[in-house]
Amino acid sequence: QVQLVESGGGLVQPGGSLRISCITSGDIARFPKMGWHRQAPGKLREMVAEILSSGSTNYADSVKGRFTISRDNAKNTVYLEMNSLKTEDTAVYYCNALVSIFSSYWGQGTQVTVSS
């Protein structure tokens, strides 16, 4: 069982920045993939950014150039740096850990609200 705890969400004005974190109970260096997903009210959960154990990253088109995912293996923590935030980025952001092809874990989510 792997536990993930997100933190750092909050209220930010349009154009602002925020960094959210996800600390895990496992050794993320051994996980094939870590990612951030989000779910806005009335919408399906969508992938925002993911990072492979190789360090390769992948982003949703809507956040490319604005968001950056990174990982600190020593701290078992994954970050999502969000810049130039827009009102449409408002959502609950969830951390996901792909431990194996059979096991995937989710955090409880952290609310990000972009509003003036």
C-alpha cells in the first residue's frame, strides 16, 4: 500500500503562480510513473502532467508552457509548479503513483482555485 498526500493548494488570482506537492510513503525512484490529474466540477478527471522514472515528462496541451512537473527522489516528493494560472485551471488536483502495471494509487486531492 502506498500513501500519497497532496499539499499547497489554495486561492490564487489569475496570472498568479502556485506550487503543489505530493509526498509518498514509497520509494518513487522505483515507480514507473508519477502524475498530476485534476477534476473540475461537472467534468471528468483529466491528466495534467506526468513524469516517468527516466525523467521524461508529458503535459496536457492546456498547460504546456505554464506548468512544470518535477520529482525529488530523495524526499519521495513530486511537485507541480503552476504559472500564469487561469480561471479554467480551477479544480481539485490529485497525485497519482503508477507503482506497477497492476497497481496505481491516488492521493486525496488538493483544491486549487483561480479567481479574482
